[in-house]
Amino acid sequence: MNQADTAPRVCLCLPTNRACSATLTAIHDEAAYAARRFGADVQLLILDSSDDRTRAEHARVVAGLPTVPRVSVHHLGEEPQRDFLCRVIRAAGLPEPDRLLRLMLPPAVSYGACTNRAFLLAAALGCRSVHRRDSDSTYQLHAGRPVFPVHHELPWLGRPAAEAAAGVTRTDLDATRADRPVSLAGASFIGELSVDIGEIRRLDEGVHHDVVSLWAPADWPQERKRDLVGESFTGAGTAPFTVDHSTLTLVDPMRVDMCNVAFDHAVYERIPLPPATDTIGSDYFLLHLIHDAGLPGILHNRHIENFHTPERRTDTGFPAYQRRFVKFLLSMLYFHHVYARMAAEGDRLLDETGHVRPDAITGFLRESTRLDRAENMWRLDRVDTAYRKLGGRYSAFAGRLAEERGRLLDQAEQDIADFAHLVEAWPALVRTARTTALGPGDGPA
């Protein structure tokens, strides 16, 4: 049997809705590195929600990429993605198919939904893991060469932690978990804040503290909130990569960014990400779940370099982005409840085979939708006061926020109900995706 027959098939994924030709070339280089160094069969999946002109330019770039052994490139616009999803949903025979399609491919920006599509497409491609990158980030360079995160992701995902212990710099994992599979490998970023609110901090540090602290549970003491504000959205700081360091551990969700993460299929094929629209941070749920369930991970230091695209600061981009930030703050009412329940459940989140229990997650989500909204009304009041204090376009945004108040409160709750619905449908979607071709003209997946 040759190497190609035994090579692990993995999905290196780039969701994008913006021009990113340089990133396409760079991620193809990472795919080539993974194939060359580890003998992996790499399915490079580009999920392109860009406008027609940008997507056409991306297609030109992809067509010009060099052919690399064991690297296959799939560049899918939204229409091919929609076709795939329609075929999966129809074949799965689930109720409310239109609702499921909307949750998987919503008309608005959804960080979770684009990754959920990658999960299903990876299942169709027969992949054992998904490795996600972002289009507004790039690889660091060291000694003139790119620092690829896949270097730490590929060797150990899905293998028992006891085996991975020999290949990391240090181990910080209870021996009772040594037989569990490595379910996550990730790092963070250096450079600009992951959330584009640096201008708020420059304008008024007090307002910055007031706003950012709103993502903490309301009953936290002030000192703990100050600590959270100090480390929020800062990633790994600004120090560049110099030498590899990796830790086998229960990975702290605060130490990993979704632009630099890989998941084993045993997790994402059981639980999807929240499909909330216009909500930053809505794609971090699996990081919390893996940690609280006691599933091992590898935390490394091949951090990606983050940058902000100028669109977020334009007259149209600014209010849209700020709204996503406010919806993130409102989502915390529900997610803090779910995270607390998951942390208390611990190992009981796993079934007798060691896999995550979807029924436990749906139960916690539905519980959270019965929470009193008073805390979120308080959050909106605090945002209104803070933004009006900043003046200018922040004050104007506060006015728009006041008009949307009721709608935002409803949407934040509905997002959680939709997530519970998707979790219930997910096993059937994954099973069906495994036997569904990417395109109607393809052969069996």
C-alpha cells in the first residue's frame, strides 16, 4: 500500500466574503507544506461569498495555482454551496427544510454558518479534520519562511493524548485523560485586536472598559471584569514567532482564535457552531465545549498575524460592524448560562463511547432561552450611554440602536433557539453529507 492510500485526508478551509488573492496563494502554500511534510491528502476548501467581480478574480488566482501532489482545491461560491446544502437537506428528510437552509446559508453575515458549511463539505470529502483560517489574516515569517500552524495540527489530531505527549514541549493534562483523543489544536494571533474597537480605546479608555466589560457575566466583581477587559481581543500580543512551543492540555478558549484552529471530526460531526447572523464571536462555541468536556488539545505558538480591512470603518461598514459587536454582547446572557452548565457537567458531557452528547447541549440551550431579558436590557442601556459619550458616529449609531432595541433582544434569543434546532438536526445532516457529492456532476464523495 502506498503513502497516498494511507495518508490522512484533511480539510484546510478558508471562508471569505472579501478580496483576498494574496491569502489564497498563501493558504495553498500551507496546503502544499502539509502534503509535503506530513504526506497528508489536503482538500483545500475556499468558501467564497464575495461579490461576482471579486469571486471571478479569486477564480483566476485559483486557476493559476501550481499543481501540487496530494492537494485538491475546491473553490465554491454561494450558489454551489446552496445546491449542495439543498441536496443534503432534502435527502436527510428533516422537517422545516427551508429553515435549515436559512440557518446553514443565511442572507446575512454568519461566522458560525460559514464554518458549519465547511464541516458538512469536509464530511462529503471524507476528511478527518477541519483546519480553519481567515481572509483578514496572514502567516508570520521566520527566517524568511512562513510559519504554518498546520505544523502542530496534523500530527496529533484524533490520536490518543498519551501518544501526543511525546511530541509536544510540555504536558499539562491529567493522566486520567491520557486515553482521550486530541480534539483540538490551535493558537492565537498577533497584531491588531481581533475585534475592531481599538478606536474606542483611543478615544476614551473609560468607555472602552465600560463597553468591553459587558461581555462578562453581570455578577462578576469589578476586579475580575478589569482583568477580562485587559486581555480581551488582544490575542498573543505583538511579539513575533521565534521558536516552537506546544502544550498538551485542556485548551483555554481565551488562548485560541478561530483564524488559527483545527478540530477533529469526532467533535464537529456531532455538534455544529451557532448559526447566529451579524454576531461576532458566534463561532467559538466548540472551544468551550471541548474544554469543559475534558477533551485534550494542543495549544501552540504559531500565531497568525491579524489585520483589519478598511471596510469596517466606512460609513456603511461601521454601523454594520458595531451592530455585530452589540449582538455579541447580547448573546452572552445565553452563552454564559450554557457555559456554566457545561462546566458543571464536565465529563458527563461525554457518552459511554467518549463522544459529546448533543442532547445535553440542546437541553442547556433551551434552558437559556427562558432567562429574564433584564440583563440584556441593562447591556443595551450601558452601550447607549457609552456610545453617546463618544459622540460623532458612535452617538449616531446609539440612536439607531435605540430604534432596534426590541428587535435586537428578540434576535438574540431566537439565535439560541435556532442553534438548538440545528444541533438536533445535525447528526442526520452529517450522515447524509458523507454520501453526497459536492456538485451534481461529481462522482460519489
